[in-house]
Amino acid sequence: MAFAMAEELLARDETGNRFLEAMSNPFASSPEDVTPESILIAVLTALGVTGAIFLIFVLVRPFNAIVYAPRLRHTDEKHRPPPLGKGLFAWFNPVFRYNEDEYVEGLGLDATIFLRFARMCRNIFLVLAVAGCGIILPINIVKSKSNYAQQGFKPGNAFFLMTPQNLFGEIFWLFVGAGYLFTFIICFFLWWNYRAVYRLRRKYMESAEYQNSLHARTLMVTDIPRNLRSDHGIVEITDTVRTTNEVPRASIGRNVKHIPDLIEQHEEAVIELEEVLAKYLKHPDRLPPERPLCKPSKKDPEYTSKEEKVDAIDYLTARIRRLEGQIKEARETVDKRDAMPYGFASYESIESAHTIAYAARSKHPQGTTIRLAPKPNDIIWKNLPLTPKTRRWRRLVNNLWITLLTILYFVPNALIAVFLSKLDNLANLWPAFSTEMHKNPTFWAVVQGILAPALTSAFYYFLPIIFRRLSMKAGDLTKTSRERHVIHQLYSFFVFNNLFVFSLFAAAFRFVTVAVRLSREENVSVMGFIKGYNYFEVIMMALSEISPFWITWLVQRNLGAAIDLAQVVNLAWGSFSRKFLNPTPRELIKRTAPPPFDYASYYNYFLFYATVALCFAPLQPVTLAVTAFYFAIDASMKKYLLLYVFCTKVESGGLYWRVVFNRFLVGTFLSNVIIALMCGARGFGSKLNMLIALCPLALFLIGFKIYCKRAFDTSLRYYTKGEISKGAEAPAPIDKENRRRDCVGVRFGNPALYQKLAVPMVDKKSQHLLAELYKGRLDGDIGTTAGFSDTYTMKRMSKETPGKEEKAGPFEFVAESDMDFANFKNRPEFSDEHGGAGEAYGHVSRPGTPASAAGYRGRSSSRDSERTYADDRSDAGGVTYPAGYHNTPSHLREYSPGPGSDDAGFGRVRSNDSAYGRDQSALLGGAAPMGRMTPTLGGTPFEERNGREGYFR
């Protein structure tokens, strides 16, 4: 295809030749255009701008805690970072004196491991910079000057004297030795940090928070066959793997069908109504003369004509009301639907759960897959019902799309670099544009400086979003696994397009052009030209010529790090939107919250920078020093950001480490491939021996990966393998109160069953106008879902009249002074997106449980006690279950299995014993609501008789 394109262009007029000339050198300047002075100017400019932005941060930080210290404002005592003073450098001591144990306690394991990874990169490149600049750089300079003198030429550009493009022969054995040295240095640091991650992970699993969390002792079972889709069936499946002394509490998944879609439509309608009202009521004293209009939703069956515009306020309010009614009706009938092919089994002890998960890691009993359960907020619920066949097909299609996107992106990438970053090339091909360009040179100079970077930045901003959606379509079960796949996909994309295609495109296009031209003008066979072409030589020269670009590019990464530290985008966007746009109260509240840290993007950037430096280290050792400087700066900047600005949206417990470890090994392998190319190009008579000598490095990397996997990975994943190790530390004390309240069927229920529906938020200054704008009631019960959720929830209480129920009308009015995340951080609709599920804001809820404090919309912080444990509440007069909850068919919920014991209270009762069989399920068929008294059996409290604090949960 490339040869046909070149032939067609050569057959045309001068325009085709100009196009080929531009494409043959699209990215890098020619060697004679690159001077040490130009590189120095680029480096100093980047460092100067970086320093200026850093100075802005130092000056502005003390006066804007909303942007520069939101975690300090909102987190509880346990997770709160050290206080910051008003001094310009008051942040220095807290940042640099915070130790790693404090990171785990205050930031979480994901943030701690990210900071350790950043420090590891810094240390690796500091050592490599000393080795590379101390060994390879002098060899390149001295030997290149000697070769120039022998050939009777003047020494070339001082910058290119640092590269090996003028070296020949046996000298490349030193590069082979450097390859071994670099590989051993990198692997040593990786091994050292793998051990540290192992220690951190084990300490995390031994912590009281992990030991008392429900998800840590719960198994997730997927792909359950239809005949075992019941609570009892889950227990049977786990029993076939390994028998323990405990019978798990099991809960089969329920089919929520279209409820998630209805909730999504409801949230979209709420947000759209908020935007309409924010724009229409921006100036309450002078409303626009025309009421806002909108087109009906395509999913709304109430309107047959989707093109006709209707009154936006009336339509959206009515649509929200209809959707709430549909959700209420659907929730009441959930238990009458089919069971799903997934479920959860919770054990009393972590040891039992992890023992069975370890035993089932390579097995599929009854065709199922058993794994440790993630946190409930980490689960992608809509992918759990997918069959293995569907998941495999989606994964195949997903990989195909990602491969096509990765490969084909080089076309727009090349065109942007050739024509948008240098409009003169476009003017040479387009006479009309050339005329226009010369009329307004200043305007087009600005366009040239902005357009190409803006398009590239916009694409890279949306690229992680695209990959996330593709991964969700592919069937990822958790957000953590989705993020790990995004890291892999982003890294592959960046290395292929932004490293190899970018660096070698000019050489490849030049090769095609020369081959076609020789075949047309000199009758040289294309195949003969291909066979006689020295590819190693061309690749090595192309990479050497473009190495100055990568040095300046790596220096400019410090500019991006400074922009990130100074939160320039957040500051600018916040000021712009407040002044020129119409932000809703919900948007203003979220802007004061700690933004979630994008681990996938930041890990990818660090990995890509490291790969670039490792690949160009043999060709231009200065890249090692530049990269070491970057990581030394950015590791400190990210420490401040994670301490005071960003939050971890979903805590994975350090599960990103293996992904970044593997990618770092890939970068090391690519560095050795570059050394092999150099030896093949200039090794001459000894090149075969050099290539053979480099082969053990690849085997060493594979063996190193296998060793680390066997030495660490199992213990990183599982708390125990079913064996009691000598000298093991005593486990953390068990929080019996939390254990007593655990209810796997509720905690691991689909959020569509219990989450509160959002209510449109309106600025309180416009409250008096809604009575005129809105034709319905303003004090009704629209939006209240208490009684329809998966658990019984408390009514929201009025702030103005203590002890009275608050009227939850169709709108929620928020005063401008209250539009702060501090007032809403206990509401799941806000906190779940900003690290609230990790307990960072002092929720009353237990680890891994979506909840909110009483008095706010969302699940009550005491939701289990309100329904299941009402007998413990001194003021409880009984509990009424949601309608439809007891209508479960017998083939779906035969019983609620729990651990049993014989009359003596010892031993294990098997899950299929008659004492817990199907006949017992009818005992509560006509039971009245639960009262205050503890139920007894034969004079013995029911909890004691069954060896637990409760059975029917």
C-alpha cells in the first residue's frame, strides 16, 4: 500500500514531490539544524517556565485551600494530612518528613505504592545516569573524535558526538556490557521494591481495617449453572473446593433487569433540569422573556414526536416523576424475578475465605469461577451476568478495536505533525491557503502554535476514557481490573505511536520513496533494493538523529508536572466557568471536593517516560540524566498532590503493582533490543557474537519475572493458603459489632436496589420563583425512595425543625454559602466519586460498604440495624420490610445458610444437613414484623445455639 501511494504521488506534478519531501522528514530537524545552543535554549526555556509556574504555586497556595488542600479540609482525623501553615514554604516539612507507614494509614495502599514507584524511578535513573554518562558518554565522544580525525574530517556537531553514530567495530562490546549492567541495576531495584510492596501488602492485610472488612472474607462466585442458582447452591459449590469448619452466609444475585437503565435516565434528567434552571435562573431579578425549551428524550415513550420542542422545566420535572414511579414499581417486584449466575459467600474468618479462594484459583468447580470478592463499590454490576463465551467474544472484539486504533493512529499523528505544527508545508501544497496565510501571518502563527498541541492534548485526554469504555464493553468485572487494562492499553499505544512510529516514520517513508524512485528512474528492482538495504544502519541513524527531540521533550515534562502541582487547569476553569458559564449547585459542590487521582494515566506517563529514556540511553546517555531530574522533581510534586489534593476513588489495595512491574520489564527489554540494533548495524565482523551474547538478557528477564511471581504474587493476593505459618503475627482484634451487623445479601446487593434517587438542586435565591415556574407541588414526597430499597432506611430529618421529618420535594434548595463539599461529603452521590467509599471522610459505615450518615439522602449509616437488628434499638417497635421482599420463590431462596453446630456447640454442620434444609424455610412464611426481643429456640438464644450472633440475615 505504501509503495502504491508513493508511485501515485511521484507520477503527479510538483505538488506530489513537495508532499513526499515534507513527509520524509516530518518530526525531526536535520542534523545540521540541531545545535547545542538550540538544545540549551529549549531546555532553559522549559525550566524557566516550570520555575515561574512553581513560583505561582508557592505564592497562591496559602490563600486557596479549596484548590490546594481539599483533603486537609474534608478528611477525618485518621486520614488527615499534617496541617499547613500560611508561610510560602510551610508545605515543605510536612511533605518531605511524612514516612511510608503514615502514607498507608492516611492515603491508602494505592497512593503509597504509587509514591514508592515514583521514588523507584528516580533512584533507578539516578544510578543509570551515573553509569551511562560516566561510561557510555565518554566512549562516544572520544571514539567519535578519533574516527573523525582518522578520516580527515572536522568533528561534527558536538551534540551528535555524544551518540554512537560514528562508532564502528569492536567498540560495541562495551555497549553489550552496558546492556548487562543496566539490566542488572533495573532488576535489583525492581526486586528491592517488590519486597517492599510485599511487606506493605502483608501489613495492609493484617490491619484492623482489612481484618474487619466484609469483602476480605467474602468470595465472589460467577458463571453459576442454572440448577445451582440459589443460596444453597453457592454453599455446595464452595464445599466442593475445600471443606472448612464454617458454613458461609451466601447470597445469590438478583435480576434487577432494567432498573439500572431507569436510574441512569433519571440521573441524566436531573442533571439536565439542573442545567436548565441554572441558566434560566442565573439572574432571578430579570428572567429571560422566553421559557427554556428542549427536545423530548428518545427513550421517553410519552412523546411520539421527538423533534418537537417542549417546555424544558415542565417536561423534565414530569419525566423525573415518571421515572421515579417506574423505579419504585420495579424495585417492589425484584424478588419475583430469576436468580442471576453470580453470588457471594461470606465467612466468619478471613482464613476460611482465602483458603478456599487459593484452592480454587486454577479450578472451575461446576463450571464456575471463584475469586476473592472486591469491595462492593469496585464491582461493575452489569458485567457480572455475562457468560464466559460472551466475555471471550467481547474481549476479542475489544482487542481488535484497540489494535486498529493503535496502528491506524499514525496517519493523523503524522499529518498533524507535518502540516498543523508547520503550516508552511500546508501552504506549499495549497496555493489558496498560502495566499491567506501571507495576508495574516500573525494570526496563523498563533494558530500554528495552538492548534496542533490542542488537538493532540484533546485526543490524549479522551484516550483513557475511550479505553475505559472499551474495557467495560469487554466484560471487566471490577473497576480495578478495568484500570489495569487501561494502563496496559495506554502503554502499548504510547510506545507504538509516540515512540517507534514517531521516531522511525521519517526513515520508513524515506525508504519507500527511494525504493520507488529507483525502480522508476533507474530500473532497479524493488525486491533487490529491499534485500540489499541495511535496515539496522538506517534505524540506528534515524534514532540518533531524533534523540535531541526526546531530550527537550523529557525536559518539558517538568512543565507538565509543575502545571499539575499548581492546579492551573482547575484554577482557570473554575474562574472561567463561574464568570462566563452557568454552573449548577451540584457542579459547584463537586469542585470543592478532592478530585480523584487517575492512576492509569499517571502510571502510563511514568512508564512511557522511563521507556523512552531506556530506549535512548545507549544512543544518547544524556536522556538518563534528564529523566532522573524529571523523576526527582515530580516524585516530590506528586507527594504533595496525593497528601493534600487528590483522593483515591476506589482503593484496590495495591493491585496495580504487578502491571507496572511487567511494563518496566518490557521497557528494559526494548532497551536491549536497541543495543542489538546498534551491534547489528556497526558491529561488523563481531556482530553475530554480540547478538548471541545479548540473548541471555532476554532469558534473564523472563526468569526474573517467574522468580518474582513465585516468590511474592501468591502472598500478595491471599492472606493465607490454608497453612499456619510459624512465627506469624497475631491477627488484628475482631470488631464483633461490625461482624454482627454484616449482611452479605445487603452489602453485596446491586446498588440499583437501594441507592437513593437524585433530586434536582437549585440555588436557594431562586426558591421564590419556582412556585410560579413549576406547576406541581413543591413540598411533596417526590424523590423519596425509603421503603423501596434493598434495606429499610430512615426518613430524612428536617434541619430547621429537629425531630420532624423533612419534606423531600421535587427540588432541593441550596444556599450559596452551603455549596461546599464539607456539607455533602456524607452523601453517596457526592462522596462515591471523591474517595468517600474509602472511609476518608469519617463515615459511620464499615469498610467496603456504601452508606451515608443518617439525615442525608442515601443509604442510612445504620441501615442493617434498622431492618435486621431492630431488636437492639431501644426505640424500635418493629420493622416493616419493603413490599415484595418476602415474595422470593422457593427455587431462588431456599434458606439463608449460616454456620451451625450440634447441640453441644462443637463441630461443623454440613450445608446439606436437614437442620438447614428446605423444610425450614416455611417457618417464617407468615411471620409478623420483627420485635425487640431476641428470638430463642428451646430456651437458648438463637445466636448462641447456632454459634453466631444471628442466622437469618
